[in-house]
Amino acid sequence: MPEKQTRRRFLTAAGAGAASLLAGCGSDTSTPTDGSGGGSNDGSGDGSDGSDGSDGSMDDSGSDDDSEETSGGSGGGVLNMMATGNIQTLDPINAKGSGAGYDQYGRSLMEFTDGQYPPEPALAEGYELSEDGLTYTFELKQGVTFHDGSELTAEDVVYSFRRLAESENSRNQDDIIGETMRIQHERDASRTTPSGEATADDIVPGSLAVEAVDDYTFEMTLASPFQYTLFQIAGGAFAILPAGAVGDVEGYDGEYGYNEFFSTAGDGPTYAGLGPFQVDSWTKGSQIQLSAFDDYYGEGPELDGITYTVVSDGQTRLNRFRNGSAHIIESLPTASFNPDNVSIEQRNGNRSVGTYSFGNGTTVNYGEIPALTTEYIVFNTMNVPLPVRRAFAYAMNQHEIAESVYKGTGKPAYHITPPAPYPAFEDGQSGEASYDAHAENGANSNTEFGADGYPYGYGETLLDEARAVMEGAGYGPDNRFSITATTISGDDGYRQVFTRLQPKLNSAYIDMEITEADFGTIISQAISGSMEVFGLGDGMEYPGPQNFLRFLHGSNPSTQFTRWGAEESYYTEEYRQIAREAWDENYAAEGTTEGDHNEAFQTVEEMNWASVQELPFLHPTSQRLWHDSVDVEMYGVMENQTFDQVTLDE
């Protein structure tokens, strides 16, 4: 442990960068924002200088009143929720946006209380950070009990972090040994690519710089300082499990078989987490049932349990909610949503709460918040040539999609990074203002592809250009390109996007078949490389551009959905080198400044314009509707929420 330590508050360690990006979004104001400020990690914040009446602070808690809550409940009861797709796994390191109810049965060292930032201690009492910004020492809460009755110790944290980094079951190694938050470790050169690039499994087992100093002290050392460390480890992939629960890392034999612990093999699941609810049973394609854990270390839970039922079709979810079979629905199908039926009564920062009327005398509670999310089309560059990808971009009109498909509930997307955390280049400039200036007219561009702004038509469709780029590649009426686009089952938004593109692409010599699959299948096939093009929504784990852009500069292409830069993929080495150099020299290099980072981020975005690996179309607004019988808050911008204090009155 470093000799010189300095005690810091959790807010401080979250990083001054986070505060500058997101300041002001927690203000409590009764007037609507004008959408011109940077605000929080939400896509349409309300300014970082407090000019909207806020104090510019980073607190997302809003006012102390309870105006956005429904009337109090009596406690007990089972909360009925819906999952949009098959519940793929209980294993936190294996999850890729799949599953349901994770925040209810898992716990990490840090948490976003009700989805609000900065991260607060969950399993940790506090921490120390070394002067060099590398070593974090966490003091754990004592007397914390797993669902199997064992007590949490620092060895459990070591084991859980090692699983995330080393296990063959981990799909999230990049969160812990990637190019952003990277815990020190040794690399096995025999496992790198022929060109010497790191791979997901190149870590030497047991070399991760994590240590149980004593029973209740956990220490980890980073390879380089990272301002969003506490945000990152608050994520679900960092949930803590009992040491040796399964034997998929060197040095642990495993008390249970993998499927016995996480699935239904034998007497499974024997899963033991630390959340307020424990897993009673689950079936991948239908349901997961949770019950209150009496020995939960925190307050609550007030409910007797929670049941998540898989309902993949959006209209069916809406019908179940309207007839009372579900207490809460997270977003309405875009085809069924009527903006005129929304009545906003309170605004807490960027959280808006009021009611929604179904037009037949039925009114329910309604909340919305601009999400730290980007919806985009993913191309597998092993199968889809660059001219085809550019034709897609010319054919797409993001403004039309935002207004016609999503009915104005989101912002047209021209970058992968959402507006609020987009790098600002001028004093007092918000992220959103910087975002718009670059997309519209190329402000502060770094390459020819950004000189005049978005090159494929800002707010317009350019079908002549789409045909020209295809003809230049040898395509035409007698030589057409065929492609299959996959949408998430039951998501009418993605389907409408592809349906609107279909006739436009047809005129540009591209025949596109549209099919659908459940979310887990899409992710599995994307990982295996068998997808051609599909729609995906990705939410940030922390409010920094590198959260998304780490996947776009051509490093470790064999592990990315796009495969851009992999051998035999359709990629341009010049673009890859520009992106790689910008990242390596201006972000990854020791001693770089925030200004260098900003330049690197914008260069990587411009190289995505040039290469069209991912084609963004929307930064959405998240919605929630709930019945009066449920006493629940609208979540904050990080969206994670545990229902330990939720009550039912019915």
C-alpha cells in the first residue's frame, strides 16, 4: 500500500471532469429547460453555468420534497414487472444488457442511488486514494450477509474482480482491463494477436493488482489514473459474489458447478448475491421470481417480492400494464405513444414527472428523463463493404426518424457520444452546443470528414449521393447488394427505422431483408460475428465519451461487434491509423491533458463518420409509467434503481 494516502470524499474521486460535464442537471426548477445547455449525462441538459436557475452543482438529487412520489403504501405485496427479452443470465460478468431485475439481487462496492449521481457507497464504508491517483483502498461494511448466509469479506471482492478479468465466462473484461479503467496486470504475450494487440484473455492468471489487505479492506491499483473509476465499479458487472462460488478462475475449485449456481441445473440456482431481494427461481424465456431477503444489510425491502415476466412484444406489454397485470411499464411502444396525452407537473433537474392519459378516463403516473444513450445501426465490416455502409448513411434522415418514428421523444443523433458529455472546446460551452456545432458545420473539426459537419446530410436524405457511392463501387441495376437487417423482437422503433430505410436503399441498389430476434440472440450472434447489420441501443456506464469511443478506434477488432480493422474486414487502414494515433497519443499516453482528450474524442467520432462502423440515429428519452398503487420515484440519469424502498398499496 502506498505510504502517502489522502482521504477524499466519493464526489471528489468521481472526478472534476464529471462535474464539469454534468453540472447543473440536478437543479430543482419548475420551468422547462430550453435544450440549449449541456447539463447531465442525458442528451439535453440544462447548462453547466447555472444560468437556468440552477446552482451548477453535480447533485442530481433534486429538491427535498416528495412531489414526484405517489401516495404512501402499506408495505408488502409482490411487484409485477416485465422484461423485454429472455432473461439470459444471472452471472454479472456474463451479462451484456440482458437479464431482468439485476439491481434488485446484486450489489457492487458503489451504487447510483435511484439512478442519481455521483456514485455513493453501497458495500463500502469509504475509501482512500493514493496521491498518484492509482491505488484505491476500500473499507468494507461489516456484517453484510450474502443470500447463502455467509458474510462479505475482502476476499469476496478479490474473487469477483478476478472473475471479471480472467474468467472464460466474462463478456466484460474491457471494463476492468481495457483501455479506460485498467487495473494493473501482466499480459501473456502468447495470447496477443499476431500484431501484438491485447486480447480479452491475455491476462496472466492471478496477476490482477487486487488484494484483500485484511478481512474488511480491499485494495486495487490502476495502470493509469481514471477519473470515472467509482462510476465504473458501480456497474452491475462489478457485483460481488461469494469467493469460490464457481471455479472458473485459477486458484478456486468452486463450491458449485457454473450452471448449478447461475442456472437450473441440479438444485439450482444456488446463486447468492447481496441485494435486498434473493432469487427464488427463474426460467430464461419466461420469468424470474425474487423474494425479500430478511438479512439485507440496508433499509428494507418493503415489498414481499418482485416477479419479472418476459413479454417481448411492446403492445402486449402495454396491454398488460393497462389491465393491471403489471404495476410499472418502462417506456411505451412508439406507435402507441401520444405526446399530447402527457401532462408534466414537476421538473427536478432533468427529471420530469406528471401523468399520462390513455383517453378512456384512465390516467397513470408518468416520468421521463433524457437518457445517456445512443441508438444506432451496427455494421459487421467483415460482411458489409464501406460503399454500402455509406449508402445507408446517405439514405438515413435522423431528424425525420426522431420526429416521425419516435414522436419527438429524442434528439437526432449524429455522434456516438450523447450531447451532454460531448467534449466542449470553448469556455462556458455546453456539451450539447459543442455537439451541435460540430455536426451542423464542422466546428473544431480535426479531419477532412468533419470539415463541413456531418458528411451524409444533416437533417436530410441524399439518395443521389447514395446511388453514386454504390455506382462508384461497381453496383447498379444488374449488380445489387443483398443484406439482412435484424431488429429486436417486439421493438417497433427499430423496425420502423429499417422499414423507412428499405425503399430508399432499394433505389440505391441495396436489397434489404428485415428479420427479428430476441435481444440475447442478437448479442450472442454479434459476439460470434454472424450478424450483418442490426439495431442497438447502448447506455453509458459513466458520463465520459471514452465509454463509447473505446470501441471505435480499431483496437482489438476481433472482440468488437463491428470487427472493423480485423484481417479480411472492409476497413481503410488510413482511417484506422488516424483513430488509433489520436487515441494512443492524446488519451492513452501518460501526461496528456483534458484538451488533448477532447481532440482525440472528436477525431475518433470523425473517423466513425468516415468508416461508418456504427450509424447513430437517436439519443432517446427514457419513460416510465406506473399505477397509483405503487410508491416509486422516477429514476435519475444513470437509470439504475433498486426497489428496496418501493411499497404497494392495493
